[in-house]
Amino acid sequence: MVKNERPFVVPALQEWTGGEGVFVPGVVRRELAPTGLGDEGYRLEITPDAATVTAETERGLIHGAATLDQLLARGPVPCGVAEDWPNYPVRGYLLDVGRRYVTPELIHRLLRLMGRFKLNELQLHLNDNEIKPPDGDWNRALHGFRLRSAAFPGLASPESYSRADWDGFEDLAAAHGITLVPEIDAPAHARSFIAYDPSLGHDGGDSDHLDLANPAATELVKAVITEFVPWFRGPAVHFGADEYYQSKELWQRFFNDMAAHIRSLGKQPRAWGGFTRLSPTGDTTGFDPDVVVNSWNNGFYGPEGARGDTYPLINSNDALLYLVPEADYYHGHGLDNEWLYDHWEPHVFADGERLDPGDPRLLGAMPALWNDLVRASYPQERMYELIEDSLPVLAQKMWSGSKAGLPYAEFSSRARP
């Protein structure tokens, strides 16, 4: 056979050794065996007669199959051996369903899309409220809490997810090599908790901040998390903890209490970085150190402030990675995909700030779609379109950081079916 000269570059693989001939859809084998390529790596061996995916874990097999599907979508696949592995253990996406409900069907579509591009975490932001209430009256603010249980009647919104819905998310996520990260956000963004029990709100309940001087506020959040943790199959629970301005001391106590409580339930706590906002020096002394932190804004807790700390970090930088549909800020009409492709990697943050490549604290990245404009008119399909538009670039850079050996225009063309 004549060697096929077509470059084997979309999706880009860490290592590729060419062979003779091509493979067309036919026999596909999956084998669990040692590869030395880590929990998510895989070996893909292509011959004219068969394609064999070998990995050490089921997740590795899923990723290898996803690569093969992408390649076959372009036609016959050149023979050879590929060895592929991710550079980062967290390659995620966050969807804000607290401010705006999306149907289970859309979450299913998103999970399938993420699996195709080998992303491995979907964080669902399960409660939130509009940023500014009508005429300053928080009693009129739109808010949502999206998990429903008989243990807390009246807490969940009319549009919310049942245990059966959540089990369906977990089942489909696992089938695509994805872990769900549930986020129950407090003590700010907490209008749903205050509507449930107004006595727990700051300023007599006219707020979206819990009154942390009242121990019952923290106890309610703990009780809610305890109720829903049995639903969650993944190792992590995110407790929010950003943008609370009333008291650093009370906020620190809440942060530590929630981290300890989540660990007591057998989960790893995660939170949003906010240390600098309430402590101009970014001092994290006295805060629970065993928390994974999303660095979402350099002014709250960016890479420069984190250099002296030991917190494991996830890059969720707002200036580069946030979408707010239809807004005039945070990429209301789509991320800057070409800039991201040419300049971004998970260790790169906004305004020239960055961590060193390979910094052991950096777990990866978590771009996000936020539905800040709760009263705006746009369908849930618009959310999906915005995510779909940027996912190939984000996935490529989160997996290997490379440009796949192609200029952006050619990459973009090849990365789509």
C-alpha cells in the first residue's frame, strides 16, 4: 500500500507514528491494559483491518474512542500508532442554571458535546439570583434553586431537577468520561435561601447575603448540602463563597466551616477565590488550606496573589473565559476564539498574569457561561450555540496547549463535523 500523507492533526495528538495504508469504519477493539499514559491517556493503533484503543482506565478508553470518532468523521484514517494524554487533570465547563433554568435535554446535549472534545468536568451552578433587584427591593428579585427535595419544601424553584433527573445526568456524564461538579453557592448569591427563611438574611432579609452573624444561616447551608450529597457521585462539591462583603472574619469562619463539613461528607471542597477582595494583601492565613480554588478574577485572587500559597487552582479567569449571553461585557456574543487559540493556555490569565507552565498547583481550566441577564429574552439554544462555538479551541488548549500545527482558520474548519 502507498503511505497516506494526510496530516494526522485534528484532533492533535501528543505523539504520532505513521504507518502504511488507511482504515475505514470496521473492527474497533477496546482493551484495558497498562500503557504508562496515566488515568486518561490512551494508545490508538490503526491498521487497515482494525482500530485498537488501549488504556488503563475506562475513561481513557472513552477518550480514545472519541478521537477515533472525530477522525472517522473526516474519512479514512491513516494507519499508525498514536499515544495521547492530557496535560491537565481538569478540563471543564461551568453552566449557570441557577439564574436561568435549562432543560435536562439541553444538559444531555452539552454532556455529549463535551465528551466529543474530551472535556472531563461539568460544573452546574445550581442556585443564584439577579445581580441588582428591581428598584433595590430584594423581595422582587428573581432567583433560582434547582434541586428539589421533600426535606426542604419551598426551597426549590418550580423549574428544578428531581433525583431522577440528576441520576440521568450522572449516568450520561459517566458514559462520556465526565464528572459532575455540583455547586451550591453561599453566603452571597443566596437569595433563594433568604426567600426560604427571611430571618437568615443580612439587612433584615433585604439582601442576597446571608447574615453570617446568625449561626442558623450557616447551619441551613450545611443541612442543604447534607441532603443532596447522596445524589452526587463525583469527588468534589463546590460551595461558592465569593463576593461576600459584610465581614472578613465571618466570611473566613463560613469558609472554614463549609470546607470541613463537605470533607466530613466524603467530598473534596471547592470554592471561588475571593481572598484579595476582603484582604488587600491577599493573605490566606487562617483559611482552610485543603480547598480547590477557582481563580476567576485577578483582583479577587489571581495567579500573582496565589504565588505564595499552596491552594490547587483552576483557571476560570473572567476576562478571558466568561460568557454572559447578550451582555455588553464578558463576551456577550462569544469568546475570542482566535485569540485563545493563538495566545491562551491554562496557565495564562488576563493582563499578563500567569503561572509557570507545569506549575503543580494548576489543575487546569474551567470556562463558564453565566446567565447574569435573568430578564433578557434569549432561548436556551443560544447558550448551547455559544458554548459549542468555543469548545473546540478550549478543549484543544486544555488538553495539550498546542495549536495542532495549523493556523486558526484551518483548525476551526477541521475541528467541526
